[in-house]
Amino acid sequence: MSITRRDFLNLGAGVAAVPVVSATAQAQYPLRPVRIVLGFPPGGSSDVIGRLMAQWLSEWLGQPFVFENRPGAGSNIGTEYVARAAPDGHTLLWATSANAINATLYNNLGFDFARDFTPVASVFRVPNVLEVHPSVPVNTVAEFIAYAKANAGKLNFASGGIGSTSQLAAELFKFMTGVDMRHVPYRGSAPALIDLLSGQVQVMFDLMPASIGYIRAGKLRPLAVTTAIRSEALPELPTIGEFLPDYEASTWNGVAVPRSTSNEIVEALNRGINAGLADPRIMARLTELGATALPDSPIEFGKLVADETAKWGKLISALSIKAQ
């Protein structure tokens, strides 16, 4: 399959007072504790914000919302578990960018995300950071592109694994600039970051929450963020798009429910999540992580998922990236 740059770009691109909820709404939903399932291990930004949102929804809707990790197969184990759950609003999926990526990355999945889930709400978007080991003699994206082209095939970029957002952000950069870097995949971003800090690899497009401490300590040199707008956490950092028009890559999280869940439940959850995103405690934690809140409607979240699935699917197919 061939793809031109034009073809690709055409694809797009502490709690305040507990809220008052009517007795009728509380009586209708939820009827018992609700599980929110994340297909990744504890500890990442998805887990941190997911647990905060679970606590908020417990207060908002008057029943316990329990956050549960079911990691494995790039989040597919947890996703399939929720796909097979009863569509009664008591088992939710904490959806991530991986769900859009995996639709093309994996063959023979036991579910179809677009078919088997109903979008509820997006929650946040977080940038990746183009960062280098201090031994790499560059300070800007333009200098990095020139240096990489002058040293074709000599730079190694780390990622958290095949199909991770850290890999795809780098692959998109390579595709749009024509630079030649070698991919070194790891089993998660933590070991990749360790080798970047030691200089075993020279480049990474890591998620900001994982790297921001090392950046502030001067142990890594950031060049730009991958989102379309600058991050409030590191406002002095430009976007890659300021040097490379139309470049954008990021990681997002949201909530989805099994297909056939009633509109009333979807709307109740959407209202609760959007209210949570306005809560000072959750807003402060998002800012600390370098993330941006994404309050929207179920329809808008569904469009985001569809656009991201098409965007990354085209790149994965064009580059013949396969899950391992």
C-alpha cells in the first residue's frame, strides 16, 4: 500500500462541595457499584486520572465506582472483558488511544471497538515530548531534523512497544520529515526511559507525565511537544507543528460502555464526567501531568475515536507495522 503525505494529512489531523443530584436520577442509575476497567497496569496517567474520576462519580451518582486494572495484550484483554459485559452501565471501559490504534495493529480481535462500544465522553489529552539525551547536539526541532539527516541510521529512538503512541508519534515524524532513525521497542515506557537517560538510545517521543520530572531536572533535553497547541505544564516548549505544519500526535483517554447501553445511562455518565472535569482537584492533577481536559458530548467523543482510528490505521497499514 502506498501513501502520500497529502493523503495522510487529509485524514484530519480536594473536592468542592458534592453536587446535588435528583432523587429520581439516583434511583434509576446506578443501582449498585460500578466498575471502570482499564486495560493497562496501575501507575500511569490513565490510572491516576481514572481513579480520581471514579471517586468523583461515586460522589456525583451516589454509588461506589471502583477502578479496576485488567492489563494485557496492549489493553485488548480489558477491552474485550467490557465488550462482553451486560449493557447496563455497571461495567465501563476507560478507553485510551490504544483502542483506536489496536483496531488496525491487531488481527482477529475478539471484538470490534467501533461496533461493540458506545462512546460516553472523552476525559483528557496528553502530549508526547520529542526529547533527546543531552549528548545529542541539538536544541530545536529544525536542528534535530538536520542532525538526523546528516547522521542517517545512526540515531536510535526508544518506544514503549510496537504500536505504542511513543512509536507512532516517532513514525509519523519520520514519515513527514524523511529522517532515518532506528526503532528500539521496549516492554513499556519505563525501561525505555531508563536507557534514554543512560544514553543507550538517543531519542524518545515519550508521554509528558513520565518524562516531565527528568526534563525539569535537566537530565533530558526537550525539543517540542507533539500536540497541536503548547502545553501549560511546559509553556516555553514549542509544538512540532510550529516547525512541521500539520504534525499532531497525542494520547487521549475517555469512557465507553458496551453497545446497547441506554441513552439515559450514557447521558448520566457524560454529565457526571464533564462536571468532574470542572472540579478544581481534577483540573489541578491534569495540569500537573501536562494534560488538557476534553469535556464533550458522546457524539464528539465518537468522532474523535473514529478520526484517530482512521489516522493511525492508515499509517500502520502503510508502514506494515504488526503487533508482536
